Amino acid sequence: MAELVYPPIIRLVKTLWRYLDIQFTFYGQSHIPVKGPAILAMNHIGYLDFAFAGTAVLPTGRLVRFMAKREIFDNPVAGPLMRGMKHISVDRNNGGPSFIAALKALRSGEIVGVFPEATISQSFELKDMKNGVVRLAQESGAPILPTAIWGSQRVWTKKLPRDFSRSKYPVFVSVGSPIFVAPSDSLDNAMNQLSSSLHDLLNQVQKDYPDSPIGQRWAPASLGGTAPTKQELMAAKESRKEL
């Protein structure tokens, strides 16, 4: 079936990147298969992560079907576009239908984009991840492509004003070696392998990033930035519960 919605959206996004003068650096694009299924398992630090990761995949001629929260699909403007691009709606209270939809897409040879952390990390460090990505790999036979994104949080992220000025922000996307998970493999071992790979990829792009993180709100405390730590975020969450 012809793609009627995705191509014009891609042109629009590319125009946005040119307007913002985003300075892209892509690593590991050779790991993206030119055909057949794959699971793009990404860290999540900003609202535009899916678009940046999708841009990294474009040179292969492939399109990514991203799993995204149902609320986006409920939006009267975004919803029809998301469905037109064949993205996958995720109901956080009932994940069964989205799992089945993603599995169906993989079995038909698609690339499916997943954020295993489920929500944006406000500390800009990796959060605990859900094992649905590994279960998808086990049941579909598709490889997991660990993918680290860095710099997107400077454009638009949670609890900070978005910056659509022409600031020439560097954005790095690094795709790691594929991880294959057999049906008999341990979920915990596979999750540990994915976590380790994502940590290594993220550490590398942070090391290579040209702008200093020292004192910056977009950088984690572990790098000398001023973003809240995981512990501070957890304490704030618990405090809100007590109110």
C-alpha cells in the first residue's frame, strides 16, 4: 500500500531541521537492515526523539513505525497523522493491543520504534526499562537495535521551555550492534544486555558531544550539569504523593 502521509511529513520535518540548523552526527547506520524487521530501542530525553531517530534511519530507505502513547492519537490534529503513518498507539493501562499491533508490524517486515523507558528521563540518564521490547524480539525474531540519542533535550523536553531558535544545536544518534533474543533466552539477561549496550552508546555520544555540559540544565549531574538527579526526582514524586 502506498505511503500517502509519511512522505510529506518527512519533507516537513527536514524543513524544520534546516530552519533550526540542527547539526546532525549519526553513528552505526550500517546496523539498520535494508529489509526485514527490526526493533529500534531508544533512550528518551526529549519530545522530538522519535523524529531525530527516524531521520537517522532515512538513508536506508526505511520508515519506522513508532509506539507512542494513546493521548497523541486522541489529539484531533496529531491523531490522524499518526494513524496515517501507521504508528502504534499504546494504552499504558492496557498494553496488550499495542504489543499485538507491534508484533504484527514486525512479522510483516517493518521497523518498530520503542522507548523502553516509557517516559522522558528528566535526569537525562537511563531510567529502568520495561521488558516488552525483549518479549517483542523473542516472539518476532527481529533484532533489537539499541539506539542512543543526545542533544534533543536542548530543543524540546519535559519541564523546560522549548527552543526553536536557530541555535545550531548538535544532535547525535548512535545505532548499536543488533541484539538477537531467542525464545528460550532469559528475559533478565537480555534486558541487561540491552541496558549495557545503551549505556555504552550513550556514554560515547556524550563523550563526543562538542558542547560542554558543565553547569548546563540540559546535562545530567553526573556530567557536571544541573539537571535533577534520579534521587531528587524520586523524592519530589514521593513528596507529591504525601500532599
